[in-house]
Amino acid sequence: MTPNQPGYEGTMNDIRDFRGESEDAMQAAKRQLADVMDTVSERAREYGRYADEQVQQNPWTAVGVGFGVGVVMGALLMIAARR
């Protein structure tokens, strides 16, 4: 369709409308993603504070858990390296 043909202006308006709607949808998605990221960040901070409190209250338990996780990870890496 060329600019001289009838109906061309209607098509251009449809394209502009679609572009405007898609930009609105994109902005709404960005706002929603920002809200989700804020919530996730806040929860991560809360879990970090909780973990810090637990380590402060039970330091030897934290050392034992860290050692156990290290041994398990080392064993799994050794098994994977042999293959």
C-alpha cells in the first residue's frame, strides 16, 4: 500500500495505536518486574540477617555445617573428575 492509496492513513493509525499499546504494556511489565525485584531483594536481606543471627548464636554448628557441605562437595567433584 502506498501513501497515495485510499486506506493508507487508517493503516498508519493502526500501527501507531499498536505501537502505543505495546509501549504501555512494556512499561507495565517493567514496573511489575521492578516490584518483584524489590520484594526478592528485601527477602534476601531478611534471610541474610537471619543467617547472620543464627551463626552468631551457634558458631560451632555453622562451622560443622560448612565443613560437612565442603566434604560433600569435594566428594562430588572427585567423582565428576574421574569420569
